[in-house]
Amino acid sequence: MRFAQHRHAQKFHAALLVSASWRIPAPTFTKHQAFLTDAHKTHTDQSATNNICMRHCWLRTWCYNELMDLKKIRLSEGEISYLEAGTGPDLLFLHGAIATSEGYLPLLTLLGQTYHIIAPIHPGHGVSFPVPRDWKLTDFVRFYQDFLIEVSCTPTILLGHSFGGTIALLLSARATGTQVIAMDAPGIPFQFELAQYAKALIVEARQMIEKRPDLEQLLETTKAAGTLVQTMAHHPDVLFLFTKEGPKFNIHRELRRITSPVALFWGELDHVVPLEIGTIMEQIIPNAHLTVFPGLGHNYSVTDPEFTYQEIMKALRKQRQET
């Protein structure tokens, strides 16, 4: 296990509160601007006019350089949407619960420079088909096995955040992919209370205010949070389902069957899926390595895609060198 350096505090759930209070609708995309230039990083004067920052942010969000397509496919269970981008080895990206893959656009477009990205929107999320109340983890896994066949994708890399990380681990246990990265993924039972989760939202909102994020980053994070609002609008039971069932996930036996190298990423201050779950998983999975990010919570893959991208590429290089 190692500790990685990082420069930003988490802001995701604070932006969710902003999104909900402003009633910002979830974005609907057909094409997305590539997150490829460094121009956005250069702010010579923090007090430069908000108009410039606002224009820059909208350009990045709405003109995604024709790189990422939003597609739909119908399977026997129903229709789901998925994002596709890039060329190279196949990489399957699985997003966290309640969100959608559109909330991870900056990270996905960075990865699309090197990989062919397939990023489905889970059943029961966004505009994908609703799931029955009795759907289990095994149903999601079986669905994605069929989905990969239908879209002719044989992923070399499985990359997942939170609930998506759990599905990635279960797919790997069923011999899908040769490299795995799971970020803050539940899979070992832990104590969870909705009041604790709400408290975490308040803490993260305070952190965001104290860190005084620039307008550009705040707007991007708020748009990502809008995908959670979209899911809850289409699937009102999903929040209760995952806050009730997620802490009970127990994939202990499946983890032991994984033979591919696994990189586990965790925020040191994760109040959604505690760090101790990552330490347990590292001990169970035969070829796993845990990296802890000091000062971060659960959603760094959304709030700082450049940092997350660099850590992902670093982990993938290390896995290839060791196999």
C-alpha cells in the first residue's frame, strides 16, 4: 500500500447540493468535447473576469471535439445508453451508483487518447431501463457479460468507480479482462447510516467553500452532479436501494478467484465506502495493490480527472511491467 500526493480536496457532493438547489437539469449529450488541451489550466490571474472563465467552461463542456459518442443498445432486459470513444485496446469503464458515465466525461476523454472506451450507463440509472427490485449483483454481472458480446467489446482493462468497481471485480473473477482498477469499491460488509452520509455532504460542502474553487471547476462538478439528479428523477428508488444494499455487498469468495493484477484506489477520507474495505480487499485478492490518496474522499475521479488519469496510467504501466 502506498500514499499518493494530491492537490485538491473533494467537492463532488457539495456540488450535488448546489445542483439540487439550483434545479440544474442533467446534461443530454450526443457528442462531447475532448478534454485534451492545457489552456484551461492557465489562469494567470485568479481575479480575471468571470465572463472569460464562464465562456471557457461552456466551451469545454459542450464542444467535446466530436470525440465521444452517446449510443443506445437494446438487450432482452431493456435498452441502455453507453458512451464510446477513442481507439486502441478496449477499456470498459463502469460508473458509480446513482451517477451516470456522463458525469466522468473529462476522465473518459483523457483515457480515450490511448484506449477504446466503452462506458455504459448502468441499468436503473440515467435513461437506461429500470431494474426490478429483486435484481442482485449477479444480475448486473450477467447483463454486462451479454452487453460486451452485443457491442463486440473484449476489454483488456476493467476500470470502475464505487459500485462500478464492484462490478469490475466480479467480471474479473469470471475471467473478463486482464487488468483491473477498482476505485473505492464496496464488496465487504460495513456499517452505514444515511445520517452519516448526510453529514459527509455537509463536511464536503464546507471543504469546497474553504478551498474556494474557481468557477470553471465548480460548474463542471455541478454538471456531473446533475447526472445524479437525472437518475433519481427516472429511478426514484435507486438511492434507497444502494444505500441499503451497497453496505451489505459481500464478494469475499469471488475476490479470491481473481487472477488478474488489481489496482485498488481509495480516498483516505472516504465517508461512503471506508478505507478499511480497501485494506481488507488488498489482503484477499491474490495480486492486488492498494493506493491511498491523502485528503481525498470518494469522488476524486470526478473532481480531479487529470490527477486520476495520471494515477490510472501509472498503475496500468506498473501492472504490465510486473506480468
